[in-house]
Amino acid sequence: VDYLIAKGMVDSTQMGALGWSAGGHYSNWIETHTNRFKAISSGAGVANWISMWSQSDTQRLRQWYVGDKMYWETPTEYQNWWKQSPIATVKNAKTPMFIHVVDGDPRVPRPQSEEMHMALSKLGVPNEFWVYPGQSHGIPDVRNQYLKAVAEMEWMDYYVRGSGKKFAWRDVLNSVGTGGPQLAGEATPQP
């Protein structure tokens, strides 16, 4: 980022970050480690490597990220897993964050996104938490993919570019008609 700013390719006063899966984890990490971005969007991102190990359908892959020894083996291993978790430093979060997840995601399950949402909410950090219907690691429905893109653009326009009106999920839902993300049987995202 510093290199791109120095080359004049990026305006350091108008930066946003977004990602899905590993990119969602990086977005969560950015949220808890720097305030240089104006807005962040995280999709299916890991918040807590300790809880992630038991929630995900790919435990061995999770160990590859944080080390071969399990977090319960020694206090040192527990600390190693914890310090690589964005939730461990969430008290540093200040950037408005948009969080997306598919309800039945087997790879990075919904509770990971809920941990970020709840922590940010308790800290008073502006955030939106959207849960999409499905049982996959990505948003399976094209309409909801479009909905996410429109909502994300509105989020970034407002917080990064300082244009448009304050983000309103009802307006975004109206732009694509009925349907959209669902949360526990509701037809609306969680505020």
C-alpha cells in the first residue's frame, strides 16, 4: 500500500479494503491492526482461529495456518493460535465494517462473522452484518451476489469517497426487488 501511495497510484485519504474467505480474514486483520482505511468489507472471514478449528469442515488446513501443534497442547500453542486471531486485537477496531456470510457455510462458518459483528457492535464501531441463504462457502444465488455488490459499493461510496447518502440496507434491497439476505428466517439483514 505504501508503495502504491508513493507511486501516486492510490489516494491515501480514500482507501477501502474488501475480501472473501482468506481475503475476509485479511479484512478482519486489517480492521484490528490499522485505521488507515476508511471502510472495510469482510466476507466469510476468520475471526478466531481457536473456535474456527472446531467449526470448519477442514481442520487440517486450519492447522497449516497456525502450526502443527494443537492450541490445547501447551499455553504457548494456545497463545500462538490466539495472537493470530483478529478478535484478539478487536479492541483496536475503529473502521466502519460490512460483514457478509452464507448461513450454512461449511468452510468459514457463520459464527466467525458473528464474533466480529458482536465485538464491533459492543465497541460502537459502525458495522452491518448480512447473512445470505445457502450451504456453500460463496454466495450461491446470482441475485444475492448482485445485492452484495450493490450494497458494498454504496458502503464504500459513503465511507471511502464521502459521496451518496448514509448507507441504508432497505434502499439497497429495494434496488433489486424482494428477496435478498435472510437472517434466521427473517427477510432482512441484521441491523
